[in-house]
Amino acid sequence: MDQHFILPTTNFISGTINADYSYGKRVTGSYFLSINLVRSDEISTTVQIYRHPSSFTQRAGIVSGRKRFEISTDVITAALGEGETMEDLVSEGASLTVEVAVTGGAESIYETDIVSDIRFTSSPYLIVTDRSSRYFNPGIVYEVKANVLDSVTHKPINDVPVAVTVGDVVKRPNSDERGEIVASFNRISEAQELQATLTTAKEGLQAEDQYSTTYTALRHQAGALMSISVDTHGVVGQMMNAVFRFESDDVNGDIRYYIVSKGQVVSIGLIPINPGHRGDKTHDIPITHEMIPSARLVAYYMRGNELVSNSVWFDVNDVCGGEASTTC
């Protein structure tokens, strides 16, 4: 299949039938193609909406093992009830199943393949903003962190441009190989809350098919706030860069931190702060096996008699994982 989803604006169901013998030669013969609509309303129902050829007594040919098909989505709308639209199929979580049977010219045995769970969805993407803080401080850089996922499989998708809007400032990061994006905003308003809007901007995708989400962050009401930024994935044996942001004249002496993994403290450290230090403070933290598969960095400092703290989660990968194998 060319795509594993159907949008309300999709005009065609398309794909390629590939048929090869086990020894590599491509099949020349005949094929049968059917498409079923699986409804997920009160009672799950399956309706055949297309088949080719229309009769089992007829033959449709495949040559050299390849056959393209392109079927109008009119076959879907024709199967809907009065007043129903493609948007209704999205709302109820409906899907398509495509079944193909192929036989060679001299054989009487059919080989079949089924592609199921081709979902109706409003966008091919999903943006998850769980990693973004819901609090901000006007004096500290605010970071919007999110993951771009496939809306059907929920797997990360890379190289998807996303427009991130906070106030009147727009940043346009692309998702990386883990589907992650980060956008930093230096000048945050003095308001009591801010809205962050994230919208995919994939070229070739219609505006109504882009995914968009908005969340609200509240102004931190404490007297001081420290934010922490780290690489979202650490690698055992390497250093992870951590950036601590705080009000420049607040820190009394140093920042202390500890790292917790699987309910245990696995590392502790101290970051000296020189008197009069201004701006961010960076520190490299060694990643160890004890931090697998994920850990939390907890840091704090004293502001007079007040304890100021914050924490952040990060994942840890073992570079040796998957290198061992067994041969029988």
C-alpha cells in the first residue's frame, strides 16, 4: 500500500501487487483484489466495498510480478449511510482491509496476502507534548519539547517540520530520528499564562490534514525557579550535557544534584557557581550502566533560606545492546 491510512481528503486507495516465486522469478498470471470496510460503531461490521474482477469467472492479469492499482475513494462514500461522511469514519475508528490472491499462469494454487488496519484518520501525524513543562518563569528560557508520531502506529517519525508558536514568536524545528523536537523561547511575556501551539507543516499535505495541538503553561508562583535541559537520550560510557538556568544572583555557592534510576540513587554531584556568575551553567554528567533504561536528574540550590529544585527524565541506551547473538 502507498499509505497505511485514509484521510477525509484522500481521493484514491493505491498500491502495488508484488508477486514472486520462492526462487526469485516474477509471476505472470492472474490476480483477485478485494477491499473491505470495517466499521467500529456499536456493532463491528465488515462490508466488501470493492472487488476486481467483479466475478470469480473473470480474470485480471498480472505480468512480470507487478501490478499497480488505484481505486477511487468513491467506493467508500458509496457504502456510507445517508448523511454519513468520511469524517464519521475517522470518529468511529473505522479501517480498511485489502486482500489479494495471485496465481501463476500454469498453476491452480493461489497465494494470498492481506493488509489490514488501514486506519481512517484526520492526519497522518500525532504530536505529543508531555515532555514540555506546564510552568514558566519570565526570566528563564522556556523550552517546548514534543514528539512527532505516526498517528496509526504511534512510532516516531523523523524530518517532519513543525511550526511552534509561543506568543508572537514562531520557531520551525524538524523532528529528529527519534521524532523529537525542541524549540527554545528567550523572551517570555509577563502574563500569568502562555499558550504554545504546535502544527505540522509537511510539504504536499493539505492544511486540513496537518496536525495541530495547543497547551497552556502557567507562570511559576514561587520566588525562584531553576530549569534543566538535557539530551533526551544518554549513551552508556559517554557524557550527557546538562544546562541549568536560574536567576543569576540567586545561587548561594553551588548546585547539587543526584540521579535516580529504578528507585535508587546511582550518582551524585556538585556544580560550583562563582560569585556574580551570569547566564546558564553547563555541566557534563557521565552516563553509566546503572542508569539504564531511564533515569531522573534531580538538582537543587539554596536561595537564602529557600530550597529551589527541579528535575528532568532522560532515557539511556546501551551501545552494546543487541550485539550478541547465538548460533545453533
